[in-house]
Amino acid sequence: MQIPINKSGAIIIEGHVQGLSNTRSLGEIGIPVYVVDKTNCIARYSRYCRKYFRCPDFIMDEFSDFLIKLAERENIKDWLLLPSNDHAVFTLSKHKKKLEKYYKVITPSLDIIQNIYDKSRLLKIAEDAGVSVPQTFYFRSVDDVISKNLPYPVVTKGLNSLSFYKVMGRKAFMAENEKELKEQLSRISEKLDIVNTFAQEVIPFVGTNHTVSFTAFCVDGVIKTIWMGEKLREHPLQFGTATLCISTLSEELIVPSAKLIKSLNFTGVCEIEYLKDLRSDSYKLIEINARTWLWVGLAKSCGVDYAKILYSFVNNIEINYPVAYTVGLKWINWLTDSGTAIKALFKKELNFSEYSRSLKGKKIYAVFSWHDLFPSLIFPLFGIFLIKKRKFLN
């Protein structure tokens, strides 16, 4: 990719592990990079971060005002806004027209984002596109008669995961039976209208059907390049945050993903998560992230550098879209993976032989880089905070 001499820069929004990867991707080729976050973050310590700014909460309207004031104060124009956080994506889409006067905003308009973040809309669009989804049930009130066909265990989530998490303090509730489900619905109803929730069957996890991420860069619903990866370990052990992953290629996901992206008329980078249901031998849609994800650095190391692609696209720089990528390369976050593995070993959800085998093979690291060493040195301090926050060892 040839970068013009008078190059504009990029604002990395949220400087966690994925923000660090995006900062490095652009900084390595001389793109000016500023990092903004609502708290201290690892990306601010990168040699490629020229400036760091603390901002309001991403979900607040004040965040868009902050970005505008930042552009005026720093005298920057047409820099790329590159978010790695769902709340930030929502706010950028909500205020897109206003922000586009100052920045290049790759985030889709609010109508498209709402079709992704409102799970009832997303599931309907997916089914209409022929994409398999888990059995889903909707409730009008806590007094609804629960169907006898409900396949336990079930997981109850918010139709809008952002507001659900904000109100309930967790992403979902797992119920093993009707009594437990009723108790959970009653608990949820104290803070949230039940019509804003739904329940889904839990696809049986047998230890091998891990979450698979189909990722793509798209323009007006047309895929330009793809990359896929599989979560080998996550916290919690199912439906969690990735701690150990591997690049893979599941060709059967290409057609349904292309249909879904076309139906959404999506432009930008997205991650579509699937889980294989071994009962039907088919992949079922879990969710879509309209942004880069935690382990986006693995895609970069495999030959698909989404940060550079996004920057090139908004700046009308010619792009040679990758047509292939490395398969079998692993990504590991040593701090979070160690805590997850220790907990799994104690609970006998993982044995030492399995753990040892999982670490074999060529791998890259979530944070460590010889060319950008300081984030690696300071990351253990962040790790202590994460372990305490997520209660890995409880």
C-alpha cells in the first residue's frame, strides 16, 4: 500500500488489545495515530501512539461532542475514526452526519447498526437470508406460559445487548429448567421490560465445536476479502472472551455469510460468530460485531490487515485485497489464558495433557512485540486488574 506524503491520520477508539493492534498496524507504516479511551489503556503506551486523550463514556452523546472538539483543538481534518467497542459504534452511527464534517467515518448509518444490534431484527434478517439460527423464544411478560417445547438449557439475553448489559451488569442468564427461567425472568423484569429480552436454546458444546468467527471487509454488502478464526479457549469456556485462538477456513460459512452481509448492505469490517450444532451438523449464527474484535491482530499476522484496508478505503488508496491467508497460526493472550486454564484445570473442565497440546504450534502474542516492547512490560499491571475484574480465579 502506497501512503501519500500528506497523509491524514487515524483515531483509535478504545485502546485495549485490539486497539493496540490497530495502532501498530497504522503506525508501522507512518500513519499518525491518536488513541482515545474512557480509562487508562494499553495502546497509549505504544511507540506508535502519538497522543492519548481520555474521553467520556462511548455510549454518551457527549462522546461525539468530545471528538468534534478534539478535531478543532488538534487542528486535524478527515482522520479515520476506527472503533473497537460496540458502544462507540452505536454513538458514531447515531451522530455520523455531524462527525463526517470533521472525520472519515467508516461506521455504517444507524439504520444498519440497529439491524445488527437489535437481535430480533438480526435474527429475522438472517432467517430470511437462509442463515441458520438457534431456536428462539420471545416473552411478553413474566406471566407468559412457557412453552413445553423449550429445549433446556436456554440462555436469556437482551434484544439490545448494549442496554441489557448496562442495566443488568451481565450479558446473559443461563437456565437449566423452567423454574430457574421463571426466576430469572422475574429478576430481569425488576429492571427491564421483558419484551426487550429473548431466550435461545444453548447449542450443546462437546469440547470441539468452538466458536468460529467469519470476518470480512465489505462495501455496500459485497465482500472484498475475508478471514476466519476459531476460539480454542475463552472465558467463560463457552460464549466468552477469546484467550487462545487459531486461524482456520470453514468454506461452508462463505455463502451464508455473504447472503447475510448483502441483506444488511454492510460497509466496513464485521465479525460474524457461529457455533456448530453437531445435532444437525450445521453452523448457527450467534452474533455480529460491526467493528474489529479482540484478536484482530491474528488476521493481520495471517495476511489480512483490516486496519490498513479501512484506512486505504476511506482515503481512496488502491487496495490489493487478499485472496488467501495463513491457516493454522495461533494467537494467545498469556495473562487471560493462564487464568482461564488454571480455573478450568481445577474444575476438571480441562486436563493438563489437553492444555499442553493446545499451546503447541506457531503462535503470535496478543500484546508482545519486539518492535513495540513497552506495552508488553506494562501489560501485567492491566492483567492483574482484568483477573480481579473478571474473577478468573474465583
